[in-house]
Amino acid sequence: MLQNDFWHGKAVAQWAHSSEIKAVRGTIEDRNGNVLASDVPAYTVVVDPEVIAKQKIGDEVIAGLHELLGKPEDELRKLVEAKDENGEYLKNREIRNEGWKIDEELKNKVDQFIQKLRKEHDILETGVGLVREQKRYYPKETLAAHILGYTDRDGNAVMGLEQYFDKVLKGTNGKLYYQSDGKGVKLPDSQDIYQPAVNGSDIKLTIDSTIQYYIEDAIAKAYAEYKPKSISVIAADPKTMEILGMANMPTFNPNEYWNTDQANFYNHAIKSRYEPGSTFKIVTLAGAVEEKLFKPEDKFQSGQIRIKGYSRPLHDINTVGWGQISFLDGVKRSSNVAFVKLGYEMLGQDRLLQYINDFGFNGKTGIDLPGETSGIVNPNPSIAAENATLAYGHGKVLVTPIQQLTAVAAIANGGKLMVPHVVKEITDPNTGKTTVTKPEVVRQVISEASAKETGSYLEQVVSDQVIGTGRHAYIEGYRVAGKTGTAIKVVGKGYDRDIVLSSFIGYAPVNDPKIAMIVIVDEPQGGEGGGAVAAPIFKEIASQALQYMGVPKVTDDPKTAGSKAKQTSTAAALRKAPDLTGKTVQEARKLLLDQGFDFEVVGQGANVVRQYPEKNTSLASGQRIYVISEESNNPAIPDLRGQSLRDALEMLSLLKVNVTVEGEGYVTGQSEGTKNGKPLVTLQLSPLNPYGEDIPVPPPDEEAEDAAP
């Protein structure tokens, strides 16, 4: 009896058949329903060595599949002629990887090849076949690759949303179990077990494919031009922190991930830490405004500032400064000295650190993507220099792009720090239930009034076409607020001024923000700053996105911040020098102030006798006009610091002054003397950044290694 049960059990096991019913992986769409990832039919090419040998068509099969699939002939031969340990030909060998899960177009070509073999040899069995499967397909190829990630050929989720939401997307495979006779025919009394597949949920993203395209197109051009290590851009709706686009260069095509360098998969936008430089000054400014410490018209001495207990002065990019200037001009010029005074002296290191923490820089934003890195802000409380340089984004501060974007969005949206997200909603196709991601406020960092005031100052960084470091981000018809950054990078144990990280962060329109964006260009060739490299990228993307979003353009708003509102026209960058000759100095001064020109009056006379540049001369952005009010054998020498050598020489030539030059670049110092009884001016030159960028001052050598990003 026991023996009969044993053999019956063996027979039932042989009669049992089971098959897996594949669940369909959920689709991923953009916010407008455009498919970004979905399962599609795929086909795997298989060969039957036994049939091919019997038909004697091995060489033709090898040559034909080599031509179609690109697989080396020697590898194909091993598959086509494969035998077991007894020397018998094997059956059904998959051609991996070249023939594995191929698309419909290539599948049709393989079908045509099979038909050709049948016709030419008058056979039905060719030993070449196709197995229908399914695979993940990304119809827009590289678009949003770092957001989406990919699944490998076995269907395993590897990175991006595919990995982060793998359990939600993949569903559960079903099973079919039944009993059959020896020929595989189902038995009448078969005890069937059927477990249906549960398909994966569908995900709709906050991403807009059109804005994503604008981003990727702009950074591809910049990547080709500047040849940096990488470029990252993130754009979001600042009111909800829905991510509208996120991209990095270099990138990859998830349909062909195996053809890409592994380094290209890295999502710098959420994973890379970097020393931010002056984009970080937004935090210092916001804190000072909230504490009612920022007085835009108060004056300070620019150039250098000494910190107690620190042997070297901290200084501006223009080490001799611009003289006594207002704090508002300090913001526009991105003066390090201004921000040390605001952040270190006025706020104090404890309150500054509190605002940094409140803006989220010592934690993660919580974005729904895998691998987000936390920022690190850890100055030593007892080292004054580390806390002072923190005020302008240098030293003991490392941040991520997504952290910075979240912080500037808090300025744009009225002071609310919010959780960024890329998933708009998830729908379960089995139940029809949709789960919507709602905006999430972490905390109110500053008041709505303070946020609005801070934004008005950041707007002038862009709108002031004379001294604003962000002027290259200006967009005709839209009010843009923003901040540039140029952070010198650590090489070895010290800083190399030729290797920088250039950035721009901002939002628009200021009166009703629709888009906030950060642009990071890591090591552009030539070491160019954020105003020169990153700001134009912001401008290109934002101008396209705002028009696409239907945001109307506006004319000049009389409420636009500051006394230099008229500088907001792009024509300002190409303006011509007005005719001042014959006017009184008072009339000339009023005209130049009203029209927003940078100027200096030379002499003590009441009337303008000459000017430089001459009337109707096209002015370069930021070029100064010199108003000469008297003729003299011993003329007053104007302050030429920050000017180009050409402009300085032209001006001194008008004054009939002898000149000697030391160094190369821009004027950073000057001294006066006489030679043969005539006035002599000696100009000291050094290679300043012509865009007025605030390249931070390196800390002492012994601290440089600790500051490495």
C-alpha cells in the first residue's frame, strides 16, 4: 500500500504543470499624461542546435544572425553547435545579450530571415525562433533619465524612481497549476489552482516633459561649450515644491544602459555635496531681513574686513573694494565683506547657524528619490574665521542642489520650507484608487513680509544692469530674483582659483512665482563664474518655461525694488553714453542717477567740459562714465579701481597724465607721483573676474583640507 502511494505521488508530480503569469509593471507618466516608462512586448531569439545540424544550415544561421544582431560569429557558433556531455546536440539556446528582449523592428527582421531560410531550403523547421516576452521601455530615451532610473534586462529595478517605487510598480505575478496526461493534455478531473496576477500601480509625476526638454537642451549645449565635469539643473513650482524638471550632464539612455559609463548614472542634483559660494548668501540675507538688521541704505567700507583672532583679512573679489557703499549695493555686487558684517557681526554665529538649520541645510529634504545626501554645516564654534566665512557660503559648509533649491523656494513662496517631490499621484489599476501627493510644509522659516522684502533685494541683483552680479539672468518682460555663486574648489590641500563651481539660483516672476531653479556647472573650462556661465543657462530655460506655462509678460512695474528700477531693461546692457557736455555738473549727475549709469565726477568745476566715454558710445555692461568738470595742469585723478586697462588709459589720456602699468588684468590699485614735472599715475593690475563675482577667500592652509567638498 505504501509502495502504491509512493508511485502514485511520483506520477502526480510528473503530470503536474505550472506556469507563471507575469504581472504588468506600472507605467510612469509626466504630469500631462505623456508616457515616460512602460512595459512593451519584447522578443528573445533562440536557436535549436539539433534542428540546425539536421538541416545542415549552421553557417547560414551564424552569418545571418551575426549581421542582424551584431553578435560575434565565434560566440554564435558555440551556441549553434552546443552539445551536452554525451555529445548530443542541445535544444533551445537563448542568444544573449544581443538577441535578448529585442524590439518589434528587429524582431520583424529576424522573422524575415527565418522565412528566407524556409523558402531557400524548402523546410519548415529552421532551428531559429522567437520567444515573446515583455521589457521596460523608455520612449523619450534620455529625457528624465536620472529621475526614472531603469530596470535591467532581468526586470530588476536598479536606480531612480524604478528602484524607489519598485514594490508599487512591479505588482505580483500570478500562477496557473493543473494536471495533465503524459502528452500534456489537461485531465478532466484536474485539480486546478489559479492565482491571478496583480498588475503594478501607475505613477504620474510632477515632471513636465516640455520643461524637462528645455532643461536638457540648454545643459547639453553648455556642456559642449564649457566642457565641465558635470552640470545639474532642478526646476520646481516654489508654491508646492513639485519638481518640474531635473537633469544632469553627462546623462544616459535607460533603453541602452549597458552602453553607458557607470559615472553617468550619478544624480548630482540630489547626491553631490559642494561648497556653494555666494548662492548661500541668500540665507544670510533672509536672516538679517527677518531680524530687521538689514538697512539697505546704510554704508560700510568694502574691500576687506578683519576678524578677531584671524591673521589674514577676508576680502571681496575686488580686494580694494568700491569704497563706502550701501548694503544694498553690497548685495548687488555680492560683497563678501557685506555678508560677514550681516551674518557674523550683526546676526552673530548662533543666530546665523539657527537660520541655516531652519532652512534645512543640516538634513535631507525628503525628496521621493533614492540616495539623497544630507548637507553638512559644521563650523567650530571657537574658530571665528569658520563662522565668518559661513556667512558667504565658504569653508565649513557643504550643500546639495536640492537643498539650495528648497531654500530659495522658501523665499519665493512666502517663507515656507517645503518637502520637494516628483510623484504627483499613484493609481492602483486593480482597484481604481488614486493616492495624491499633497504639498507638505516643514516649517515657516521667515515671515511672509520678510520673504517678500528679501525677494525685492534679490530682484535687484538681476535687474541692476550696471553692478548686479546676476544681470545675465535678466529676462525681458519678467521680474527675476536670483543670486550667482562662484566657489573655488579644493585641489590637494589648497584652493585653485582656476577650478571653480559656478552656480545661479533664482525664481520668477517675483510678483507671482511660477518657477524656481538652480543651475550648477562644476569646473567649467576657463574657471568662469556663475554670472558668466550659470546665469545665462537659467535665463534660457526660464524664459522658455514661463512662456510655455502661459505666464504673461509685464511692463516695468513702478513698485519694482530700488531707486534704479529703470535699469531693468535689457537695453541697459547696450545703452549709449548720453551727451553731458555743456550741462552743469548738477544736471549731469541727476540725469545719470535717474537713468542708472555708474559714473564719477572728476574735478571741482560747476560745468561739464568733457566726458568719457564720448556721447553715443555703446557702453559695455557695468562700464563707468567719467564726468570731467574742469581743465587743469594738475587734474584730480579719479578712482580707477575695477576698470579695464583700456578704459583707465583712455581716461588718463584725456587728463593728459603720464601712465605706467604693473601687472595684467583689471586695475586693483593706483598711486600718483610726478615725472619730469608732470603728473604720473602708476596702475597696479591683477586678473579680476570681469563679472564682479565674489570668489571666496581661502581659509588658512592648515584648514584647507577639512574644507574639501
